Amino acid sequence: MNVIAYAARPYEADPFERYAAELGIALTCVPQNLSLGNAHLAHGFECVTILSACDAGAAVLEILAAGGTRFVAARTAGHDNIDAEAARRVGIRFSNANYSPNSVADFAVMLILMSIRKAKTIITRNNAQDYTIVGSQGREMRNLTIGLIGTGRIGAATARNLYGFDCCLLGYDVRRDPALENLLTYVELDELLAESDVISLHAPLTADNRHLINARTIARMKDGVIIVNCARGDLIDTEALIEAIEEKKVSAAALDVIENERGLFHADHRHEVLKHRQLAILRAFPNVVVTTHNAFFTDQAVSDMVEVGLRSLASFVRTGESPWELRP
């Protein structure tokens, strides 16, 4: 079984070697992200695996299909970089990967704590040898209402983490999980927006929820709300968020993902002028923490991502089906 892996990162080398050997896969690794410029390398490969930074748009999928590719396995939970309609049109099936939800859930709680305890201010002062504390007074979790938008595997793990802090937990999802009803109270989105001191996003990106957080929904929130995003950058209208921070409607934000991050995050740009004004503005705010799509990045999650990606392809080749396949 021959598989080509695009965006094969150095930290994936061990699990790639381990699971390829177990599954009988002859693996070809391409360090670069899949793009129009290198899609031809997959010629003759029935199976391709990619990360979310890869371009799996219509033009790229047409090249893959012409070269014989029949299945693309994303090694990520998010799959908004795959043009589902184009994949169906050219006859390529695809899947995503489940990985340890605790990786993102733990990170989300860390960002919430950093936001309510003004960690960026404290660290910045310490770096300048300013050890004063006025202006860095924080809040306690037990006194807050925290709203989770999205209660799938990651949102559920976040709820379990937060439950131990004895805060009031609200949840919103188009599909409610009865197993979580002893941890949180499900409400409609408008109620969650109005009642939450902290709003944490854990929803997948779809055509219907792009810019779910926008000027209109921010206006419904409490004054001084804190917004945390460890899901997808396009869930937030960044210009609306920047304006809300400037107007002090939003008292803090912690963002592991931002709009238009592809080609920016997970690369070294120390000697470049970045063409991303929104990132420059967000980084300049003393009450905004920006991390570079790191939430998933644990040893367990990376191993899971590689394993599920390769098992999905192996299952497709051997049975014609994959348990992780997504239907357009």
C-alpha cells in the first residue's frame, strides 16, 4: 500500500514510522504543504494524507484525481481546507481525524485562566523588571459564568475540566449531549451570549457559522466579556473583535487561531515584514493573548492524528470504507 504524506512534520516522524510499519504502508513524506505547485508529486498514489495548512481546493483536487488519487485523509479534526463539493465532483473521498480532545481542552482552560488573571500584563511587566501589581488584579473562576459554544468531543472535555473550578457552565450546540447535562446547562445561543462572562469557542467551521462572533452577536454580550478561541479563526469577525476590544466591550481575548493564518502560523518569519495587519493589532493589545495554533500540539494528539490518518487510508484500501470518512 503506497501513501504520500504532505506537510510531514519532523515531530510526526516516529508515529509515521511506527504506524506505517504496523499497517504495511510504504510511505512517501513531503515536508511542504500540499499546493498547486507540488500536487503533481501525488501522481500514482491512490491515497494522500494532509494537514489543515494544505490547500485541498478545487484546482488541487483536480490534479490529484487526474493522477489517480481516490482518498484524502486529513490528520486533523478540522477539514474546512478541503473543498467537499469539488471532491465529490472529481471522485475523491476524504476523512478527518479524531485525536485526544484533552490537548485542546487543557489549552483552552489555560487561556481562560491567563485572561482572567491578566497573565500577559504580569509577564510583560516582569520582563521589564516592573514588579508592581496595580492593574493586574484578576477574577476567580468560581465567580464566573463560562459559556461553551460547541460541546462535541473537545467542548465536552473542556466542560469536564472547568467543572472542577465550581463555575457556572452554559453550553450551546445544535446537537445536545445528554451526558453533559450534569456538568452544564444547555441554553440557546442568545442566552449564552447574554449571560456569559467568558465565551469559549469549540465549534467546527461551517458555511453557516463563519463569523458567528460578529458586531451583532458581540453587542448581545455582557460588557467586559472575555472571548477564547481554540477552534477556527473564521468563527470570529476579526475586525469586529478589534473594534470591541478598543471600545472596551470585550475586556480580553485569547486566540489560538485567527483568520487568514494559513502560511503564517507554524513557520519562522523573524526576518520578514508580515502582511497581516489584524495580527499586528491583536498582538499589540495588552489584554490579548495570541498563540500560534498550538492547542492541539501534545505528544498524544500528534500520535493520534498520524494513527487515525493512516488507519483511515488502510481501511479504505482494504475494505472500500473508512470509519472516519466524511460525506459531502
